[in-house]
Amino acid sequence: MALIKVLLKQSGEVEHVEAGTRIDELARKHSDLCEYPIMAGKIGNSIYEITRRLHKDCELEFLDVSDKDGLRIYTRGVLFILFMAVRNLWPNVRLFIHHSLGSALVCDLEGKKVDQNVLSLLKEEMQRIVDEDLPFEKDTIDKFEAIKMFKEDRQLMKSKLFKYRKKSTVNIFRCEGYFNYFYGYMPSSTGSQRVFELLPYRDVFVLNLPTTSSPGEVPPFVDYPKLASVNMEGAKWGRILGVHAIGELNEIIAAGTAETTELIRTAEALHEKKMAQIADYVYDRPETRLILIAGPSSSGKTTFSKRLMLHLRVVGLRPIQISLDDYFVDREKTPRNEKGEYDFESIYALDLELFNKQIAALLDSKEVEIPRFDFRTGKRVYDGNRIRIDSDQPIIIEGIHGLNELLTSSIPKNKKYKIYVSALTQ
């Protein structure tokens, strides 16, 4: 058989191997080149599955768990093992993976109370699967065959997902009689996924995993209660809307305009209810004078702030909105990024001293002249826009730095109400 030349990027060593040699064969031979389990190979700018066969000369870089793509593959492997362990222990129980929480994933066993005994059994079964180093076998099958298989196996959400798949085939993975579908590459076997942790969390549990900064061990689990509550609220909204997963959303869209319109209207009503609750909260706490709305670009901050103003008016308040854009420093004072370009997203592109001074004065019932930033000239100008506010006039500020304490460092915390707007659960 013909030989090919493989240059190992980590060591500079050249291997002459038979054409058709798999990446994992080379990975096992040169495992010492990486500190952590090797999950994939990289040739040029392309990432290849660990089971990929090499047929021509190349430069090969091994990707381990310290690499973000390697970590994703590792995570899929652990999730497969978790699903498999649940099926082995409790065949009629469905496992749901909800959302990430720091380094962990929030998981739920439908209809089964999760306690330490359950988690101990689950960890023991997962460890058995890891210790046996069972191979993951990839199988490419017809889409309609996959729909039938997953429906018969009661994996209904995935069968619905495949129904609207454009490709005619589906890659599934098998291990010890169990099969599942994951979008993306998988490890070659179960033996490399040894680092994970199962912890009870509220009435469910979390699967805590390594990170790229802690690839050899599981970092301490850090809870984010507000983020967790929002995600769980999103799951509740999904149940109300009848959309637990993307496959169900596809079915509603495919059903026609009436069903889609109903879904949108219900989602909008839930959103309006949330804003009404915020308005009630602000009204019931008269010390709240400054509402700060933050979020990434294109997250809907401006639309949200305008709709919130309507709800605040409904409860009897008279909100005003002040634009952060008018507090940009003059163009020549704008900080620059590492490329030497103006960094308009830096918080120091804002005149923090002036902004804090004017907001504090407004909250103290003093009159101030609000500037206007002229983007054409790159200068701040004053047009005589003088305002004074009363106690029933909360100020709404929206921008990417809304949650940054530097923005409102001179304003007492009890006077501020912060909102983060983002499509976290899309």
C-alpha cells in the first residue's frame, strides 16, 4: 500500500504511514504530544474527526480538551455517555439537557426525583462505560429511516427535527446497542471522557465539565441564580407555547400562517406581561429612579426601552429617556483599539464624569442642559435642551454598558434598576 507523509505540527516530526491511516491511530502513538485527551485533528484551517482516514501528505495538528473545538467534542462524548447511562438504568425515563450554567449543563430526569442516590447510580454507570472504553460507531443512514428509528425509540423530538432536515442522510452514533444523534464530531471511544461531575441542583442536577482554562479537572461549580431562573422561565414559556425544541417550532411554522401567528402573539403577550411586572416593580419602589438597559448588539434594547416606557406610563409614571450616544467624548479623545482604530464600544469612549454629574443632578431635582453629539463633526454640542425631572419621572438609559458600575459610579445602588436584554433561550 502507498505511503503518505504526515508532518506532526506539535513536534515537527515526520511520520510515513500507509494511506488510509486514521487520525486516532497517530493520536494514540503520539499521545505524549498533548497534555490532555486528543479529540480531533486539524489540517490547514479545517478540523477533522478523530476517526478520519488520511489519504495524502499533510501537516497534522492534534486538538485536545484545552482547545475550544476539542472541548466541544469532549462534551458531546460525555453527553452521549450520560444519555446511555440513563437508558441503561431507567429505560422509561427521559433525560433533558436544558442550558449551560458556567462550566456546567443543567439536566433533568423527567418524572424522576433526583437525589444523591440517583446521582450516585448514574455516576457509577457512566464510570463503567468510560472504563470499558467502548467505541463510538458512526453510521450514515437515510433521513426517513432515522425518523422511523428515533420515533420507535421514543426520541420524538429528534424524529421531528429530522423531518425538516434538508440533507437526505443523517449521521448517528452507536455504542453498546444504544444510538443517538449529535450535531458535530464525536470522540472515537468512551475511554477519554473521564473528567466530569454530577451535582444536585434545585430539583434537577448539573453535569459539570472541564473548561479550556481547566482542561484536566472540573472547576468548582459556580451558581448564577438569576441566569438560571431566566433560563427556567424560558423553559416554562416553551411549555406554554408548545415549543420544547426546534422540531416542534418547525412543525408550527409548517402548519401555516394561523398557527405561526398564534405562536407569535402568545410569545408577545408573555413578553408584555414581563414588562408590566417590571413597571409594577418600579412603581412600588419610588426610590428606583434610574433604569439601565443593557445587552449585546441587535438584542432589542431600543425596542424594549420604548415598550417599557409605555408600561411605566400605564402605572402612572412619566419616564424620560436619555441617550448615551450624546455623552461620547469628542472624536479625537476616543480611545483606540489594538489596530489603532477608534474603539467606540469602549466605556471610556463616554464622558463618564459628565454623565455621572448630570444624572446625579437630575436625581437631585436640579436642572441640567443635556448635550447632543454631532456624529458628522465628532463634537459634543449644546442646543439649550435643559431638563428637570420630578419624583415620578424615572430615567431610562439603554446601551451596551448599562450594567457596568463605572457608568453610574456616583449613583447609589438602591436608586438603580438594571435589566439585561438578550435572546438567551432562542
